[in-house]
Amino acid sequence: MLKNLKLLALASLCSALFPSAVLADADVISMPDVTAEEVAPKSCAEATKEAEFIREMKRTDGDTNPELGDVPECRAERSDA
């Protein structure tokens, strides 16, 4: 019992004296490289579907008449035609 109490006291003392020893340093943590992934551009149909989903989310959040918004992918396809 006395041995357990001494170990507990030692652990408490160490954690009080060295609180930063258990914290991770932000410089040490490495984030994955997101630039390595290639993302294919969305088509007009995919972009419109996403815009309609966002409009529906706004409507369910309480916006009474949300606009669909500008879909740049469709604008680019129309100018190509």
C-alpha cells in the first residue's frame, strides 16, 4: 500500500512539474499532403445537383426562399457551346 502511494505521489509530482511533456507540439504533427491528389473538374449536372442540395439545406435551416445561386461550371459550358 505504501509503495502504491509513493508511486502515485511521484506521478503527481512529475505531472505538476512537467505538464508540457505530455502535450504534442504542433510542429511535430505532420498533415497529409493534399496537393498530391488530382481533382477532376465537376460537370454542369454535378455542380447543379450540389447547388440544389445547398439550397435545400438553407431552406430546412429556415430561409424561406433561397436562391439556387450561380453555377460557374454551367456558365463555362454555355460559353463553350
